[in-house]
Amino acid sequence: MEWKIRNFKSINEASINLNTSKNAIIAGPNSSGKSSIIQSILLAAQSSQHNIELNGHLFSFGDPSDVIKDGTDEIIMGHTTEYKASRRRREPAYKIDSTLRLKEVSSGLRGSYLGVSGIELSVNSNHLISSTNFNASRIPSRHKSIFEKINDIHGRRLQFIPIGKEKDGFSGYVAFSGFEAVAFGYISSTTKNDDSEYYRLLKKKFIRFLREDYDSMKGYISPDRDEDKRRKFSKLDRPKGSFYSHRVGFIDLLDEEMSEGGNKPSFLNQENQYSTLGALYKKFSEENASSRKEVFEYIAQKYSNPSLGAHFLTVPPHPEYVRTYMYNSFYDGDLSNKIIYNKYFKKYDSILTALSACNVSLEHLRDKVKYLGPVRNSPKAYYERSNNTYNRKNSPIGINGEYIAEYIDSIGRRNGFKVAYTDPEGEKQEETIYQAIDKWVKYVGIGENVKVRNISKIGYSLTLEVKGRERDLTSVGVGVSQALPVIVALLTCEPGDIFLVEQPELHLHPDAQARLADFLITARPDVCVVAETHSDSILTRIRRRVIENRKNNNTGLTNKNIDIIFVKPEDNGSFGEFIEMSDFGKLDRWPEGFLNGTIEDLRAIFNVERSIRNENKE
């Protein structure tokens, strides 16, 4: 997944690749907006299926005005992802590009919140839908009454985003609950206030739709019907009667009306003597024009009065369900107009599939993001217990590592529980969490033999050996309390997770920082690691490993696995720029403010030394 943001806090524009095959280093000057890139991901991860949670279990942003960049009135968040439906094995994967616009929405006494105000959607680089710039006051009252019906069904207020009018006179809308699209449908654009005139115009449209659908099937009865035409209308060869049909066309409605009672045109009152839909179609085609007109008008009247002229469908939980459950909806009859659905069924299919895939991508972030904050807890002799496991869904050891002892104890007590990881020697291992932690703690150089003890009501003690003596974290350097949570948090990730960590190098010696870089890029190749850092030692070690692996025929980390993002501050906001690294570990540029303190000092030392030697002719 490629994650893209604009106008978020101090960020003007930035993007980051969150695929498992990638690791990312985010660098830049203080207050440039490095953390904002990570925080935008946290916003999506902590938001529920129903709300955009500005103040959630991962981060508290404040009000909408605190996250919308100064001088703008909206945030733009997008992602590009590939989706392959498991139940459609023969279909190729398709690439979905989605862009959401977020604005401050007033909710009366409840204050304001962040809501979706626009969407752009493409599939395989082909444009699918774009929202229109609109004023809520210009939405027809009939449309608003339909929105209220859907809101009542959902039990919450949704954001209805118009995507423009079809040339046939129907407006499309996508309904959002938080980040997620929950419904899509079409409403007649007729704005007549007089009900009789409204229904007259609606009926007129429906008659035209029915005729067009009827005419489209004429190839079925043509004398020169070829295999393509037979395949296209193969449903007409099925037995007549009640059966599920993905598309409810004119012939289905005709069949349905012939099986129901009531005052109907004479053709519909004939005995049910046709064994297939095709036979029924042939018989109908033999009717005179006035008889067919009477049937068209009868069906159109039924679906235009007292219908509201709308058809909405819920967005299925997964794209592979779109075709199977396409016509299923929990909306009432007023919002299930079969004629409208039949007219736009291809668009319903493609749009609902794409919206569903976008929802799945956001669900992936909620499930897979693991976060460790920039300042871990200070050393403690004892660690407290947690009373809230839900708020640790995306931070099992706590955002600040405060529950590290409890978490190690909980997974350590699971008999047979092992973690799959790569050890410091580059060997793949499947060992207990204690064995994995011990190997990497020892390699980084902050101790060894980590132990956790459950001390009844007091909590937990956490110790490790330093120079052969067992000590708690208050008796060793502060760097241990900052680095140990990083090691535990990454090692305990699930495959496919996205591990976000800020300033992993805090309070560590440069050599330990370099070794920690080895850990971040080596220990869990099945996890996407995103590290915001100020450490040139971390970057230098990564560059070293890239060229070493090139010499070893790229058996390990390569430059293709590492993205380096430099957040460049400018007057109107910061930009996230990619710095390319060659397979020799060389960077294509070294912009001002990019981890260049040491290099600038070395350059100054060299220049001053050269000046002194020239003056003294040494």
C-alpha cells in the first residue's frame, strides 16, 4: 500500500510505501513534520468503522483545526493498493487508487468533527468516480429526505457525497461513515416539487429504460444468432419462474408480473404457459406495439409510484461478495428500485467493488499497524498491570512501552509459543520470545538474559544481566529502557504488520544505534518497519549493509527494500522527498538538514586543518 497525504498538520505533501517488502527511514530537521507522516497513519489506524477518531487510543490530535494545515480547509488522504479476491482466482489483481477529502463538519451541540467531503477513485489507472464540488443547500429536498431514511436505518448521520449526474437524469451518491464507504446509489435528479409531475417524469424515464433493455435482447431471436449472442442472453434459456438473478432486467420484471395477481394488462393475465424466459420473450415480441406499450407503462407505473425514485445498496464487507450479494440490501422497498438498478448495474458492480476494496485497505491499517512512541517510559523497578487490553490493540506493550513486562510474561507463559525471526547472524529461527529477545539484546549491546517475574498484586519485575550481574532497569543506563521496548515490540509483531517507531535511537551510544539499525532491517523481514530518526549512525549502517549484500549477490537487504524520505520544510509547508540509494549504498543527494551534522563538522575540521597547514606551509 502506498499512503499519500496533503495538508495534514505541517505537511504540504508526502507519501510512503507500507508494503511488507519495504522499510522506510524518515529524516529531517526538528519541527519539519516527520512525525506528522506517522501520525496520519495513526489517525486511520485508530479510527473505527463508524468514526474518524481524532482523539483515540494511539494519538490525541485535538480539534479538526489542529490537523488541517493552516491556510487550507481540507486534508487529502489517499492510498494505492492491489486487491486480489480469493474467491475469484481466475481474475487478475486490480490496482485501486483512492483519494478522500476531509473537512471540518459542524454537528451542533456536539461541536465539530472531521468528515469525508469528497472522493476520487480509479481502478487500474482508469477513472471511475469523482465527487463534485457542491453546496449542501443546493441538494434537492427529495434527496435529503432519502438521506434521512438511510440515517435512521444506520442509527447515525452519514456523509453523502455526490459523484455527479448521469446523462439519463440520475445523481449518484456515496455515503460515508467515518473513513469507510457504507452505501452507494442513484436518485432521480428530477426536482419537481409537485408529486404528480415528479412521478410523471419518473415514469417516463422508466418506460424509456424498459424499452432500451427490451431492445437490447433482440439479438436473441434473430435468425442469424451466433454463439456470442447466445452466450450473452444465455439466461433466457433458463427455466421460467422464481430464481436468483444477478441482474434484474426487463424480462425478469415481466416474468415476475405474470406470476402476481391484480388488475394488469391482458398480456400479463395470460396463463403461465411458457417454460423459459426466452419463450416468454419471443411471445412478448410478437405482441402489437400498443400491447407492449401497455406492459411497459404498467411496470414503470408500479416502480415510480409511490417509490422515491432511488436505489441504494450497502457496500459489501469484501469485494468478492459484490456479485454474489449484489442485489441484497437491508434498505426498505422505497430504496430498492429494480429499474434503476438494472439501468446502472454495471456501474453498481464496479463502484461497489472498488469501494469495498478501499474499505478492506483501511481495515488492514486498523488490524496491522503497531506503534511505539518517541519517548519510552523511564526505568522502573516494577511495571504495572494493564486493565485495558482494547486500547493496546495497536500497541501491545503500550505506546510508551509501559506494559512491556506484562506482555513478555503473557506470551512467555504460552506453552509452545514461538516467534519466527532472523537472528543477528542472518539465520532464520523459530524460538521462544525469551530466546529471540536475548539474542538481539546481546547483539545491540545493552545486556543479556532478560527475565520477567510476576509479583502478585504489585505487578512485574524486569531484569537483565549486565557484566554477569542481574539488574533491574533503574540500575543500568537509560538507553536500555529506551531500546528494549523497540526490540520487544518488533519481535512480537504478526507477519504482515506495519511497525511504526519514532526515534528508536534515544540515549544509545552511536555503536549501539548502528547495531539497532541491523535489528530493524533484519529481525523481521515479514514486517514493514517505518522509523523516524535523527541518527546518522542508523542510516550509515543501512548503507553499509546494502553494499555488503551487493557483494554477496544480494542475498539480504538491498536498496530496493529501503525508502529514505527527507521531510523538507518550506514556507508554505513541508514536502516529503524520496532520496534514492544505489546498490553501492550511495545517496543521489544530501540536502541541507538531512542528518548532516557530523558530515558538516568533519568538512569544517578538514577545511580548517587545510587552511592551517597552508598558512604554516606544513
